[in-house]
Amino acid sequence: MLRWCLCALLLASGPLHAAPDYVTQELGNPRLSGQGTFTWFGLTIYSAELWVGPQGYSATAPLVLDLRYARSLSGRKIAEASVDQMEKTGAGSEAQRAAWLQKMKAIFPDVQEGSRLSGVFLPGQGMRFYRDGKELAMVADPAFAQAFVGIWLDPATSAPKLRAALLRDAAPRP
């Protein structure tokens, strides 16, 4: 009887961590690859989740990087921090990064505690951005898309522990 009750409870509760609707729309059959927290001088800035499809993480597979902010930040500051991190990973030329900064300043909104910004990496096409599940913009620039996801996933990232946490279960599934 106890076993039946536990099974019924598990089935009724649904998945432990279901993908948001826009993630399912973008990836088809997504799975959470990993999650972690980004801190700066001991302050939590955001929690991050990496969603991949059945093919897992690769340069040729779409993915969704979802950030849930723990504090208020201006969109301008987010854009500036992003381009600084792109430079640290060696992405793009100075001119490219200047153009990317302008694009991100135009796209990224101010966030408050609990706000969610998501980037969808579309190989060979670019990045699509969402705020709290609503589409913000599409940047049709594959080099920008590589540089942007590289902030978290490039081996030269300034947050190697977060990278490892995000890629924890990123291998393709049979």
C-alpha cells in the first residue's frame, strides 16, 4: 500500500523540473543539462540553467541559457558586463564587440529580483532573447551568438565552476 501511495504521489506531482513553454517551443524535447549560481564578491547575481535537446551540447545544436536574476540591474550594465566577458574569452574583434554592445544595450531591459532573461542559441543563425518567457529580439549574427554563449560555455570563461555545473549532463542521449 505504501509503495502504491508513493508511486501515485510521484506521478501526480509531474516532472521535478519542467521546461518553460518557450524552451519546449525552441528545443522540441528539452532537458536540463545543468544549473548553477553566479556570484560576484559573495553576492548572488543570478542563477543559471542550461537546456539542451536530445543531441546534447555541441556547436551545431540549439540550446537555451536561462538566467534568473537575484537583484535589480540595469540593462546597460548587463550589456557592458557581457561584452567585457566576450573580450575575456577572446571573442570577436574590437569593432565587433563595439557593435554587439550597441545591440545588447538596445535589447536588454532592466531587471529586478526574479526577472528571467533567456538566450536561445541557434547554430548558424544567431540568438533569440526572451524576458520572462516573452520574446524580446532576434540577433541574426552567428559570430555574436557564439560569443554570447561563450560567456558561460567557452573553456576560457571567467566562471569555470558555473560552466562545469551547466554542462553537468550535456552529453548526447542515445
